[in-house]
Amino acid sequence: MRHVLTAFTCIVLPLASALAVARPGVAQAPSEPQGIAVASLDRTADPCVDFYQFACGGWMNNNPIPSDRSSWTTFDELQERNDTKLRDILETAAAKPTAETRQIGDYYGSCMDETRINGKGLTPLQPELDRIASLTSRAGLPSLLARLHEIGTPTFLFIGSLPDIDNADVSMAAVDVSSLGLPERDYYFKDDAKSTALRAQYVAHVGRILELSGTLAPAAGTDAATVLRVETALAKEQLGIVARRIPANVNHRMKLEELQALMPAFDWRGYLKAINAPAFAVVNVTQPDYLKALDALLSTTPIDDVRRYLRWQLIRSNAALLPTAFVNENFRFYGTTLRGTPELRPRWKRCVEATNRDLGEALGKAYVAQAFGDQAKADTLAMVIASKPRCGRTSRP
């Protein structure tokens, strides 16, 4: 675990955090020089030798990383304070809903009802599991992937709207690679002892999740090994994280006919129709070589293995919302093994985060109504007006 800070976030943002959670309309007397949080400084450090320790040492000493976090910053500290306020709003909405808060109250209340979630088991996923089980040939993939992508399951590829690399003022259709079970491609190929052990832990984790989902132990281990094999093949043709940072590497404008030529056996028109994609003339295929490799992989991979991979991806992407045994195993690997976080966050924090993620507009409206008073609104408008750039030309020196 680690603190993730910059000198700016150490000595300036703590003051902003204090102002952000001050009661609306109540004047706050500054206890230290405005704009600088001197308590964050470590005056025992020489700024000419280690400016980071000088600027952040005091804050790090006074703010140990919580046991349910893998890192800790002043932004996280501010979010924790906001989450406490959001919890009050959501618990009130769940207990005494109004016409405006019923949606967020029902969502939060459902998330907090762990007993009911445990009682349902995998029932909420059963229709999708049945769809995967009914896949008998590659011809059924476009419609199946359309459904899985619609519900947020990362499988094989991603299509959506992304900024045009050549013109950031507009967005365009883009086809990208899908995420993998491990954080990024290099995890599948590093051959040092730590990486090798981590892959073994990943396979064991996949097997445990599959056992929880009803697969018997011997078959669960076999299926987990299949998942790793398929994901390794997918990762092989993906760009590494460094290569992806070069715009030219992920900027390949094509017409739909050219996209179809990359994957001849995949019905792109049928897939796009199934996801209700709007008409577009040009698409950015970020990694054409990946799509070519994917086409070949799907042609040679047994359909049983494809189903095993899709089943795993469906369960993995929903594990944090499933019964407690799934949540704990998911956290054990992704939280503790990968990130070093000792403890799972309390359920109310996870449910606040989920509500904010999925119903942010509605929750934001309730937050503003309760926590953002008239004076705070006036102060914000004044800051925006004061910071508005002036039109005109500046003289050259």
C-alpha cells in the first residue's frame, strides 16, 4: 500500500477539502495561511534535498493509509467525507422515499440488503448464463456478444464512442480491445518467479469462483486453465501500455467494409444492429492486428472453450454484486493479492459508490439540495466569473 500524493495535493488541497465540507453559509476562520496547509509540511526535511518529503511528510505521518484502501491521497480524504454525507442522503431516501429520491433509495436499499442478495444466488445472472450455454457455433457470437456488452461484460472487444484523435472537438465510433482478467497484457508473459506465481494464483481464483457458481472441483480447475489459455492468446496481440500511449499506434480510421475485412467470419452489421449503434461512416480501429488475431483465434478455439471463457467473464464482471462468498473471493484476489489491501470496504461504502456510479445524476441532485446552500452557490459563481479568461490579444515581449 502507498500514499499517492504530489506536493500540490499535500499543501494546497487539504485547505480546499476543509472548505468543501464547511457548512454552507457559515464563515470559516482560517487557522493557517490561506492557500497553504502548513501542517502537511515536514520541517525536519531539507527541501533542497527531498522536496517531496518536505511538502508531504507531515501529511503522510498524520494520515496513515486506512486498512480498506490500497492507497491514500487528499482526494480520497475528501471523497470519504462526501461519502458520509451521501450515506445520510441515501439512507433517508431508502427509509422515507419521496418522488424525487425513490430511485436512488431503492437502488441503495437493494444493494444493502445482503440477506436477500445471498438468497438469490446466481438467479439474476441465469438468463445470461443460459444464453452462453446455448451457444453452439461461431455464427451465434455477434448477437450473444451484443447482449453481454449491453450489460457491461467485457468480452473479446469493445465498441463505443471515443474522442477523435485527430480532432478532440468531436467523438467518433471506435473498436478497441476488451479488458482481461489480469490488469494488462504483460501479466500473462513475464517469466519471473513473482509473475509466474501470480498467474497460478489467478487460475486458482478462477477455479474457486467457478466452484461457487456450481462447477464441480475437477471441472472447475480445467475450466480455469482454459480461461488462462484463452486470455493469454488474446493478450498476445494486444499493445502494451507504453505502446498505447503513442497516438499513431491506436489511430486507424476505416470504413465499415474495411472493419468487416479484418474479421471476415464475424457479422459486424448484425452486431451493430443488435446494439442499436447509430449510423457512422468511419470507425477508429485502435488495434487492427488484434482483430485479425481474434478472428483466427475464434476460428480455431473449440466452442466449448469459448463458452467457458464467456461464462467466466460474465461472473467476474458481476462478482462484487453477487452473494457474500463471491464478493469475498473476488476481493481476496483483486483487492488483497493484486493491490495489497488488507480489508474489504464496509458494505455501505461500496453501495454509496455503486449508487453514485450508476445513478450519479439523481444522487447529485439530492446532494446539491441538501449540502450546497445559496451562499455556496454564490461563492462558486463568483469564482467561475473571476476565473473566466478575458478576450483579446496579449502583446509579445
